[in-house]
Amino acid sequence: MDLNYSPDELAFRDEVRAWLQAHLPEDLKEKVATYAHLSRDDLLRWHKILAAKGWVAPAWPQEWGGTGWNVVQRYLFEEELGFAGSPPLVPFGLAMCAPVLLRFGTEAQKRRFLPRIYHGEDFWCQGYSEPGAGSDLAALKTKAVRRGEHYVVNGQKIWTTLAHYADWIFCLVRTDAGAARRQEGISFLLMDMKTPGITVRPLYLMDGGHEVNEVFFDDVSVPVENLVHEEGKGWTVAKYLLGYERMNTGRIGESKRQLARLKEIARSRLDDVRFRDRLSRVEVELMALEITNLRFLDRMRRTGQPPGADVSMLKIKGTEIQQALTELLVQALDPLASDALAAAAGRRYLSMRKTTIYAGSNEIQRNIIAKATLGL
Amino acid sequence: MNFDTSEEQQLFSDSVRRTLARDYDFEARKRTLASEAGWSEQVWERFAEIGLTGLPFPAEHGGFGGGAVDLMGVMEAFGEALVLEPYLATVLAGRLVAQSPQARAILPAVVEGRLRLALAHGEIGARHRVDHVTASAWMEGGHWRLEGEKAAVSGAPMAGRSVVPAQTSQGIELFLATPDAVRAYRALDGTVCGDVVFRKAKADRLGGGLAALEEALDFGTALVCAEAVGVMKSACEATLEYLKTRKQFGVPIGSFQALQHRMVDMFIAQEQARSMACLACSKVDANDGPRDRQRAVSAAKIRIADAARLISQEAVQLHGGMGMTEELKVSHSFRRLTVLAVQFGDADHHLARFASL
């Protein structure tokens, strides 16, 4: 057992760290550090800087722009992005639509969409949740009816993150209402957001921010060539994406940066044993999660298999840690104070409550472990 | 970065597991627990036969020179089987002896299984503070003499010799001595402990002081973490099995989501604890200096103490009334986890140390 990174891995990390230091624009870094709003242009600017370097989609096959890094290198890279305080890479194109196309798409679909995703020419969003289909995703009702060479889509999606920035949306739609199992009547469709009949309505969250939306589909005509995989196989596609290896669900690097910042801000509070001990317990939990994450990577590297269902624990613990850090930050800064940082931290606290709800609520993650790992 | 066990480590933990499976099932353990001695000399002989009593000591004294990482698998297996014999006490005291001129006289007997040792460091009122030492030692007629009392010494009644910190004119130093009196008792988990008294006892000066003692206790804390992970594993497995087999309202109680989520939280706590045990053991072996070591060990002990509490309490709760009974192993696991959570410092003690580093 050796918990230290090898000299090669350390050299790789240092190379990434140095490059990020030199190329992460100061204004973006400042926005992230002060919890400021990131515009579409901000997000795409950073995306394009990484694309130009060839680092925007490390996990893709090399022929499509992947870097050929192993799982440890990919993890280190993602952690360094978080640790440096870079804007997030929006996952809907790079880490969701693209892996689906690579696995299930036709050659024409890959050639049409992948290069544009890579270079940040299309901004994607994800159409999964509906008002009546949240945790119970298979209850979705948005309907797509085949008419000749088109599907006609009617229905509504909700919680659609950054739909107001998006050029394209990938959706789960119901193509067969009479299927024996409700999972069997679902298909995976790609839609141009400019298609007539699509309406985006903002949902303002309690931090006052506009991040998520409702998307309405009213007789939206979608060419059949935009169907991914076979009709009725959408659930297979969605499940594949759930199991797709994600290195960074624990957000270790990001939380390390937040912890360091919190210690700086809360320096005067550290004499207070009650505050200090709460902070220490979160720090210890983060140390443990980092090792747990490395154990998953080690297992993946040894077996060559994607992580099992128990990887859900990284999401559960990672989000609990992110929330705990934000809570301590608010406490350290005092949400009633007049300064801008305190106000921004307060808004961040409000916003971060979403993390245990989105991407499969932590209760759903526990269901997954209970069923698939523990056999309950 | 890798979490592989070496071939040697695998061999050791396999042979420990084979031995425990044969000689240490739950019924055999219960008989030992109920016996007057509270431990088994035959089992100790078996440990010597398979090389366990030599594992942590230098080769020049007949040992294998193993570190904390080498002992992890052993301690985890001990935790699963709830071993009662005073192995850790002998390991820690023996490693302090190994650095001294007395090593040649003492360690071969330890390695061969003829001698057990204790680490008599705790005193009444010390509350895990290592530098709280009132026992004293002085030279008299060409010999060292030791005076004082030590409390809650694990394995004291079965130990031939004890390693004892005492105040000298040079500060705290370590000595090897035999107590003049031992008041034996059983700890909460049934293991044998003793309060010991030295009345001008003849002592051998080992060399090494507070720094050596702190290092030994960190080594011990890392191994306690590994042992606790084994107990947690056993408690989690038993609880999971119970959830799948116990039926109420016509269905296995594990079909209830309220219980499933609690089981998942136990499982996650166990994995987080295992990660920290790995970190602590590798850091006590690493020699990166005391700060790095202490930080990792204290962090591990905080996480393990919290996880021990969660898992032990939930395991009993999910077993219902049966979990309260002596008949089920889970109640014994509860007691062991309660003791391991405080051994060498509880979460509060280590939180204070962690924050001070």
C-alpha cells in the first residue's frame, strides 16, 4: 500500500497546476472566488481556452480529442481545476451528451455534434425531469409521436439547468405509451432549441439566481435522424450515462479550496473551540473522502471496470461536505453583515442546498447503494 | 498510489484468518471470556506458531520487521473475531524495548510466545495527556528504582514486564519494570486490564522519552483504527444479514426504506473509517516527521471514533431487542467499539490535538 502519488503522477499534477496558474484568466478566477454570477460568455471563454490546449474532454477517445490519460491523471486534472478555482465545465455536452453519442450514436451524429461540443460551439442542456417525474424519472410523460420523417413532441421539462443559454437539448421522451413496462416506451432525442414550439421559462431559486428553467414543448417537430439509439431504448441510454465513470463526483479539489478559504476568513473564529471542532470534523471527513476516492480509482485501474453502485457514496459525502463548508462560511462571515463577500456567501449557502437534491437526490443515491451494493 | 497488499502481508492475514476461523469462533470466544483468566494461553501459543508474535519486531531478534501497514490485515482480522488476547499491548511495549539495550534479553522470549509485555503509561487524571506523568525513577546503589501508580493498563495481569514512563532529573524517560502489585479487572469489552503499583521497583532504563512514547502511541492508535474497522465490518455484516432475514409485517425488515438508509449510512461510515485507517497506518510508517504523523493519526481517530459510535449504536438498534442480548455477537461488537473509540484518546482529545497542529 502506498498512498502517495508516484513521481510521474506528481509531475503530471504540477504540469497541470502550472498551466492553470498561467492560463486561468484573473477576472474569471476572481468571479469564482467571490461567488459571483458566471455568464454564458464566461463559461464558454474558459471552455475554449481548455479546448485550444486540447484538455477540454480528457475522457473522450483520442480520435475525437481525448487526451489518453489514465483514470488517475483524469482525476488529478479535475481536482486541479477545482483547486485552482476555475469556472465549471458545463457537463451537459462534454460529459453527458458526448459519451452517449460515442456509445450509441451513428457515425453521422458523432461527426455532426462531437466537434461542436468539443470547441464550445453548441451549448447543451439536459431534458430529463418533469413536474411529475423527479426521482421517479420513468414516470415521464413528454410525448413524441412519429409522423413520417419527424417526431412531434409535446410536454414539459423542469429544472433544466442553463436551458436559457442552450443551443441544443437532449431529452427523454415517451414514444410508446402502451409499452408493457413504462421504461420500455422511452426514447432519447436531440432537439435544436431554436425549433418552433419550444419555450423556456425561468425559475428563480431562493438565492435570487436564474440557473434552472421550465421548458415547454408544443408540437415541436424533430427530424428522425436526431433519435439516438433505437426507438424505445432511451432508458438503456439513460442508465448507461448513470454508470458512466465520473471522476469528480466528490468534488475534492473544489472543497479543498473552499476549506482553505474558510480557514483564512475564519481565522479569528478558530479560538472558539465549538467553531473549530465543527470545522475540524468537516476537514477530517474531506480527508477520508479523498482516500475513499483514491480507493475507487485504484479499484478501477486494477479491474479495468467502471465503478460499482457504491460510487454513489462519493456524491453523498461530497455534497454533505460542500454544504457543511458553506454553512460554516456563512457563520464565519455573519449573513447580517453589510459587506459584499458576506452577502455572496449567504447566497452561496442558499444555492448549495441544491447539491443534495440534484443529479439523483442523496436519498436516491442511498436507495441505489441499498439495492445494488447491499442487496436490500 | 496503490492500495495493494503485498504477497507477504496477504500470507500473514490469510494464516491469521485460518487460525481464527479454527480456534476462535464465537462460541470458543465466549468460553474464554467467561473463564477466570479471560484470555487463552493456547491461543497465544498459536499466535507464536504462525509468527504473529514476531511480526512487528526487528529481524535481529527473530522478528519480521513489520510496520503498521503490515499489521493492518492482522488487526482487522482480530477486530472481526473480537480477539481478547493482549496482542496490541505486547506489540507496542515490545517496539519500545526493541530500541533499547534490553532488546537482546527480552525480545526473543516475546517472539517465541513465552513472554507478554504491557505498556503502563496511563495515570489517574491524565485524560490521555501523554506528558502527564507523576511516577518517578531515580538511581540508587547502581540500580534504577521506580515509584508510582499506573491505571487501566491493557493486558497488565498477563504481562511479565511493563514499559513505564517516569519522571527523572532528565525529564520523562522510559523504563522496563515488573509491578509490585496488579489489581486485575475486566474492561467494558471484557478484555483484561489492571491498575498497577510500583514501590521502589527495580527498573531497567530503556532510553528514549516522551517523543518515543508519543510515536509508540500513534503507532498503537493507527492499529486501533485498523482493529476498529474489522469490528465495524463484522457489525455491518451481521446487521445486513439480519435486515434480510428478520421478518415483520410479513416482509423482511430490510425492505423498509427507513432502515435501508440507516444501513447505507453505516456502510459509508465503515468505508470512510477504512480509508482513514489506511492513511494513519501508512503515515506512522512513513517517517515524514511528527506533525504529519500526528495530524493523520488524530484525523483517523476522530473519524473512527465517530464511525464506531454510529455503527455500534445503529447495529444494536436495527437488531432490536436481540441486539441487546449477550447471545448475539453484535452486542460484543458494540462493547469493543465503545472501548476502541476511547483507547489512546477519544474524538475530543484528538480534535484538540488535530487543531493544535
